[in-house]
Amino acid sequence: MDQIIIHVDMDAFYASVEVRDNPELRGKPVIIGALPQERGVVATCSYEAREYGVHSAMNVKEAYRLCPEGVFIHPNFDKYRKVSHQIHKIWNEYCTAMEPIALDEAYLDVTETAATFEKAGEFARTIKKRVLNEVGLTCSIGVAYSKSAAKTASEEMKPNGYFEIHSPQEFVDLIIDRNVRVVPSVGEKTAERLNEMEIYTVRDLYDREMEVMEHFGSQGAVLMDLAKGLDDRRVTPYRPEDAKSISREITFQEDVYDYEFLKDVLFLLALSVETRAGRYNLHGNGVVLKITYSDMKSITRSRVTKSCDDALSIHREAVEMLNTLKKRPVRLIGAGVYNLTEQKLRQVTLDELFDTGAGGPNDREKMFDRLEKRYHIDFSKRMGQMDRSDSLHRLVEDMRIQRLIPSARGPRMVPE
């Protein structure tokens, strides 16, 4: 046998953590994400909320329309990361390699540690029991001969389910009369293209294989292989230092017309990117800026630069690109670095040594002084939480509100 893969997927992870920590929520439609009066989407929701038609990535206002009695809760990513660390530690004990897909999902290679499907099944049941007993949450597990089959298996009996797929033929027998969306990698757009060809089920896909190959080219060959259960991808442990880019973005609760405010927000985003890159000793030589206008039109600008691993450099490049864009109401702004490399030491060039525009400690202090005077917020007490999305959003929203209040010119400081 070539591979034995376990796919573990927590059940409604964020919502389940909140229910675990607040038993009064049990049995209620819990919706994690933005609040109904805010802009944003659903991150995840409990199975009770899904019965109303609510699902992840849905606009929160649509979720409220479908389920007005739902309990809407802002996500607490710091808490979810801690729980994720607990469950990943359990999973890692049973495999030679673990490939996390998200905080709540991973592939485990148990080819050597289990050796047989029977033993892999024992591992899976032990994992389920330990996650429930030690963390207080349920998970669904699939055991199969490949990554895509294992993921399909884990989705088969959700929630709190278990399923095995032993061979490509078993995989085909399971999905042949289902909607083509069941095939791994077939998303909404690909499904639409297939539907235009009058391909609706996996059986249709098999019957029209040559047309699919002609229509999709090389992608068609990959699609057909996955539909036939042919997948030899290996479980690859994730290493943060292998990332190709790091970015942060933020959606404003109201459209922003003030471009000086946007430049200040870019500095906070650049600080967050600097922190993440520095954590893994990563350096980029490209900066990217993303803008989404109020009409939902998105524009991305990027430029290759010399090594940019500090917030001031990232901010400077992002602001220069922002200045080239047409000034229209902005819904979202983001910044990041790309072309990442891991470098222990880098020789500084003479140009960089004498580049007064690069910025130093004094420039950073001046930036914070200016922000505190402009927004009357004690940034020194808030910056330690910048890596948390919810904290960053609250800080930016406080800044936006302060920018709109004429009386905010006084000495008042916004509380934490």
C-alpha cells in the first residue's frame, strides 16, 4: 500500500469553542463573524445556524435576514489559536508528517506509524476520543489512500463522523452520481463552466471526458484524475518560512474618504507585516498594496524593491503606490511583502547605508508621536495586541471615529 492518510476536520470549530466556553449557547444558532450592524462576513456557524441556510463567507446581513434569532459573536482568534495548538499537538503524536490546512484541519501521514487501515482506524478513533476528552470538542475524520479521498471521507459523516475509503474504485462508487462540486478542486466557477457544457454530475464528467480535456487543457487532465480518485500528492508539513508572501488587510465599517487616514492605517498594517516576517526571519524584496473601493472594485499594485523587512520601508512604498491611485471612497485596504527569503545575515550596501529615507528608530518614534497627537490614542498600550485581527480592527475603528469627531482635538485618550 502506497499511502494511508488521515484527514481531521473540527466540527464548526470557532462556534464549537464558543459553545464549549458558554454552555448557554448550546442548541442555539451561533454565528461567528461580523455583527449584523457591521460590514463583514460569516467566518463559521453552528450546525443549528446552518439549518437556516447560513454558511461561511456569507454576508453577515444576509445571515441576519435568514436567521434573525441567531447569536452573533465576534471571533476571538487568540483563543482559537490556543485551542488549535492543543489539538495539533494531539494529532502530531500519530503521524510521521502533519500538513495543517487551517487552525482546525490537517492531513496526517500514518503510512509508517499505522501500516494498515485497521490500525489507522484505531488511531482515528483514539484521536476523536482524546480531542473530546482533553479539549471538549468533536471532530470528523476520514481515512483513505490519498489526500483528496481522505478529505472526501471526513466530510461524509459530519458532524462527529468517521469514514474510510480504501481505493480509487471505492471513491468513484461513492461520488459517481453526486453533483460535480464533490470532486476535489471543483469550485463555483469551475462548476459553472462544466454546467455550461451540460455536465452536472460526476457520471456526466466521466461520459464527457474528451470534451473536458479539450475545453480545460492541462487543467482538464488534473480534474479528470481527481474525479477518478487518482491523487499521489504527499503530506507536506507546513513551514512558515516557506511562505511566498505575508500581508494584512482591513475592511472599514464605513467607506473612508480621508486618504491621510488611509496612510496611517497602512502604517499599522506594515507594523503587523513586519512582526510576522520577523518572527520567522523572513525578508521580502517586493511590496504590495490592495484597495477595494466602495463599488467593490479591487485594485492591486506591487513593486520590486530592495530588502524591505521593516514597517517604515513597507509603509513608504505602500504610500507611494497609494498616491498614484484615483481618490475614491475606500472599503478595504491591505499591504504586504512578497518574494520572501530566509536570511540570517545580509550585507548592507552603501546606498542603503546612506539612504536617509530608509528611516530609523527616531523616525518610528516620530510616527507614533504624530499618530497619538492626531488620534488621541495611547498606541503604546495597544500595539502589543496588533497581531490579533480583532484588536487591529478595534484600533482602526477607534482611529476612524476620532478622525470624525471635531472635539477630539483635545487631550482625551481613547481607552483600551
